[in-house]
Amino acid sequence: MLLVAVTWQVVGVRAPETGAEPGDATHPGAMALRTGAVDPAPLLPPPVSIYDDWVRIENWDCTPMAAFPMDRCTLPTIEPPARRVVLVGDSHVQQLSGAVVPIAWESNRRLTAIVRGACPFCTASEVVPGEPDCLAWNAAAMEEILAMHPDTVITLASRDVRAGLTEQTPPGFVEQWRRLDAAGIPVVALRDTSRFPHSVRDCVQTRPDDLDSCGTARADVSARRRSGNRSEKAGEGCVEVGKFGEIEQEMLLQRSPDRSG
């Protein structure tokens, strides 16, 4: 049994013998949305390496939160940062960190992650209603952010994105945004990533010639525009965004008083 498991892993991590690398002309990844479709090619990177995409924020510079027994973790910087950015929320926010980290490096932003699994940034406990630890963590996360007074907070604008247009923005999300707004802290709220009733990774492995069946049409999971206008959803001074490019613009171009010390 052990031999079989080890053999599977060795085969799984071995790249196709084509000399191709992720990001080249035959494997452009998301760049294909700009450059156009490419000819079919072996899957890269190998599926077993999917866990390498998870940003290990616990390997950053971590310090205990003041009012809850968890850490807040800050991406190390080489120079004094020009601005400070906080990522706060559940594991879906941690997924976003993989895209935010390169922007932080390139623009000399100090990025701090305050994350707890299954506990979105909210005044209520959304995943497990009334869960004391989630409520306590959310209160502690808010106090951490208010004490830090960062230049930008990035969090989720919605949750429960599934087929059938179940996406929603809980009132507790908005309450948190408004409290930050009242403190003069801009919020970038991003629509949640989709949730599937099956493992997309396993489907891609078992159906390489029918990848469309592994996903769901965007129109079936996300309405083109979220219901409600900007003032109803976010309050004055908060931003709801649907494209990551807008997050990059917010992090790079927004002007605020110098609080880099």
C-alpha cells in the first residue's frame, strides 16, 4: 500500500516530458483570456502540486492578536512600506492572498493577514450561526484593524456563491465596512469565489477531455451585477469590486495620509 501511494505521488509530480513550463506560449494560464485560446496540451502544473498554491501565511512574521488566541501575520518587507494593507476574513480571503502578495511586493506595501477558517469578516457568525469563537474572533479582528489603522482593508463582499444564484451580502458584512469607514479606513470588498458540489481538481484529473463539465457557467453562479446600489451595500467610502484589476488599482493609486511609521 505504501509503495503504491509513493509511486502515485512520484508520477503525479513529474511534469510532462515536453519541456513546457507554466506561463510559456503553450501554457499561458489566465493570460489566455487576453492572448486567445491555445492548442490542447498536457496539464501543467501536475494536479498533485495544487496545494502549493496555498499561501502559507503562518510562515510570515506572526504576532498574537490582543484579544483572541490566534495570530495576525505580516508579509516581510525589505524597505519601510509606502502603505499598509490588511486582508481580513475566512479561508476564501486567504486564497486571495496569492494574488495580492505580488502587488504588495512590487508596490512596497506592508500586507497583514488576519484570517480564521469558516469565519467571514462579519458582526455575526455566518457559517455556524452563533458560534462564540467566530464572534469573538471577529470582534478581536476589528479591534486589531482599528488599532493598526491601515491604508486599505481587503475583505469579501459576498458569500455562498453557488449554482442557482445564491450569492448574498449579509448585513453583518456591511456593518463591519461601515465601522471601518467611520474610522476613515477604506474598504475594498471583493465578491466571493464560487463553491462547487464536487472536487474540481479531481474532475480535471479524471475528465481531461471534457473540462467544461468540471465547471459551471458564470451566469449560473454570479449575477452580472449584485443587487442593491453602492450606498446600500457598502456605505459612503467603501468600494465593492468584481475585478481583481480594480484591487490592484486601489492598492497602487489610492492616496492617503502618510502612516508608514
